[in-house]
Amino acid sequence: MINKRKIGPSDLYASELGLGTMSFKSKADTKAIIQYALEHGINFIDTADLYSFGEIEEWIGDAIKSNRERFILATKGGNRWENGETSWTWDPSKAYIKEAVKQSLKRLKTEYIDLYQLHGGTIEDPIEETIEAFEELKNEGLIRHYGISSIRPNVIKKYISLSNIVSVMVPYSLLDRRAEELLPLFQENEISVIARGPLAKGALTAETAEKTPADGVLNYSKSDVLNLNEKIKTFNSRSITEVALQFPLTEPSVASVIPGASSLAQLKMNIKAAMREPLSQEEINKLKGWTKKEKFTQHRE
């Protein structure tokens, strides 16, 4: 079974391997994937109201309603749209956040959300007003805890200084180690990382590495990506997927990694990888030597 880790100072214990839902394709697939995940110890589901404009939340609600108490359910809000529209605007106002939560609760067919996350944010936002909304939602029992999803260091630091966030969702993978500069800050404040994109959109899997875009991933060319995968193959009996998923989990601040799973086959591959033994220090040192430790270059103080 998948191990569990505590999310920050909360009472939430999330599976180390979570379930990213942005790529879910149908109601039937969603039910099958979630049922299989639960049977293998995955209790952490991450979604957002923006995914398919609320439809994926509806599918998840149908899939978990008979086992709601067995899941740590996380969703996100802050992107506003009107029914029938195919675009959205950013709205972190207190009024909208409180309304967005209520709409997510209806779609998810639940009375509470375990972890509600701000889906973005800028330093120009009315941050104190947004925090006030989160705190009121907690007091009303509609959410248990809250966090943010952001790649902006100045926004992250502002929320840490002003709010009771328990988590920050950031991209974190072998090909994107920018979050590492913030890990000491997270540890100091007992805030957990929810690591998204651990497989770098398939670039870190043997099955789809060749589909890496011609211009590469971040500061890695396609050739760099393929060379890294070849080096990883030298690790005894470890798959590329296994190494990619295990790498973020070497950091104590990381509570869960959430690769997307658009099919049952992908989920099975991810579970198999996540259940292997942790990376050794020797393996970790090699991986860090083969990859780049970079920093977020924008949105700094």
C-alpha cells in the first residue's frame, strides 16, 4: 500500500502518491480510476473547479460519494467563468471565493472540502481579503484547511507571513527543481509541498520521453531529456517513472506527488513505481549532479 504523510500542521494524512485529475476523460473512466486508486491506498485527490469548467468535479463527486470519508479531497478556486463560456478571468475577491466554494461543494456532492487551494494569484491581489474568505470558510465548516497553488515566490512568502496555509502546490521534478530554493522556508513554517508535474508531462517516462517537444522542457533541450533518461536506465532495476516519482519524495517537506492519470494503465504504472523502495543517497546525489538546480526568476521581492 502507498505510505501517507501529514500535510503541514493539519490533521490530514495524504497518500505519498496523489491523483491528479486534470486529464480525466469521462465519468466512467473517473469512477474506475478512483476505485482502483482507493483499493491501492491512494486517498488524496487533487482537482480544480476550472478543469473542464466544473465537469471533472462532478465526475469525482459521483465516484466518491459512497466512500467520501476515505478520501482527502482537494480542489482549487479563483478562476471565474459564467456558464456556457469557454474562457475565464482571475477573481480572488472574498465574495467570489466564498461563492466558488459553494459551487464546488455542489458539484463534488460533499458537505466539506479537506484542502481548498487558491488556483494562482499575484502580489497585486487583495490578499488579506482572500485570507479572510478562507478563514470564514473554515469557521463555517465548509473547508477543513487551505493552501495555495503558486510559482511566485513573493506571493508564497506573503501568504506564509499573513495566513494559516498548510500547503503550497508547486511544480517539482528532476527537470524543474526551482522549488528547492523555497524548501527551507517551508520547513521553518511547517508547510507542506504538493508536488505537481513530477513526470514533466511524460518527458520522464520511458513510454513517452520521445514525445518531448522539439524545443525541450524549461532549460533542457529534447536531447538533454533523452540523455537524462538514458542515464537513469543505469540504476539497477528501477524504471524512469519510479525514479521520477521518488525524487521529490526524498524531501521531507513534500507531502504528496500528483502525476496526472488519464487512464487506468497510467495509474497502475504510477502505483507500481511509488511502491518501490526510496532512492538511496548515492542515487540522489547522481540525479542532482545530472540536473540543474535553478531558481524562479520572476515575481521575487
